[in-house]
Amino acid sequence: MDLFNEIRPIALADARVIYHPSPDLGLHPDAIFAALRAEIPWEQHSVNIHGQIIPQPRLSSWHGEVVHTYSTLAHVLVPHPWSGVVAHLRERVEAICAARFNSMLANLYRNGQDAIGWHADDEPELGPAPVIASLSFGAERGFHMRRKDDHAQVKRITLEHGSLLIMAGAMQRHWQHAVMRTAKPIGERINLTFRLTAGSEASVGAL
Ligand SMILES: O=C(O)CCC(=O)C(=O)O
């Protein structure tokens, strides 16, 4: 199979988005899912919305070399070091994307009630046009995108078990994304987003 024939560009104005349903990750997606489920220290993170501390509707884990200080997070996230299957996947994804990543956010959606609301990965420390590599494992996930300045412009794609979505160009400047709740019975889903985060003040070594 010619892997490059499998790559599907997703048409979004002002953005570069590529969907790869079956990148060569060096391990079967079932084995990766089992390893991620077992190895990642899944945590309940919270956000601070107008002084109210609200648990996020999913479990998460922050990995790599940079402390995560997103404005609405209720706490600073000190990264877990690269190790095991996460370190392996980082190497594979860096090779596939020809890009360097120093941080990764893992999300575990336990059932249809777990979700992530509309947002863009547009924190200044990611830069104006970040390359974000998003791996999906487990049950299929509906991934929604909408234009920031025109919410009527929406697009939904399905992220399959073992797939890679690369978001680049001005995607984060012009588009938001979300994973919606669903009433349908749905199995566990894991998402890993690899990023290159500027970390001068926020680097682990600076703490
Ligand atoms: O689960 C996903 O695909 C989205 C994750 C996400 O948007 C994020 O972690 O910022």
C-alpha cells in the first residue's frame, strides 16, 4: 500500500489540515491503546471559570519538557517525562510530520458524556502557526471544526482508531475545534496532541 495515497487533505479556508487514517506507528493500534491506558498517569484536571473550580469532563495527562500554564487551568501542569509508548509515539510522529514536538497533552474520553468544548490551541507559546499532531485510539471520534468569525461554517470529520490528524498553517488562528458529548453508547477514546511549546520561563529547568 502506498501510504501517501492514503493521506487526505481536509479543505478548510486559511488552514492546513491533513488526515492520515493509518500512519505507520510501528505497533498495532490495539496494542498502543492498551499501553496508553495502562502507562499514562490519567488525572482529573480542573478549570477556573470566574472563580469556580470545575472538573473537566475527561481525564488528561501532560507530558514532555515544558510546564503547561493555560489561562483557565486551575493549576499549573508539571509534565510527566517522555517514557514508554508515549516516547515511542513521539519519535514516530516527529518522523512522519518532519517536525519537532516537546510536549503532549493526552485526553481520555471515558464514555459519551466526556467531551471537549469549542476552543483553539492558540496559546501564544505555541506560536502563530503551530503544527499540532493529533493521534486517536479507541472508538471512532467525531471531530468538529468551526470558523471563529462565522460559526455557521462547520465541518465534521471522523477520527479513526490509529489515525493521525495534522493541524497546521493558520488553523488555530481561524478555526476552533471540539469533541461533542453523545447519548450513543460509545467505548473509551484516547487522543494525544503533540505540540512544540515555547518554554523559556516555563521550562522545567527554570522551576
Ligand atoms: O480530542 C481531541 O481530538 C481534541 C483534543 C484537544 O482539542 C485538546 O487537547 O486541545
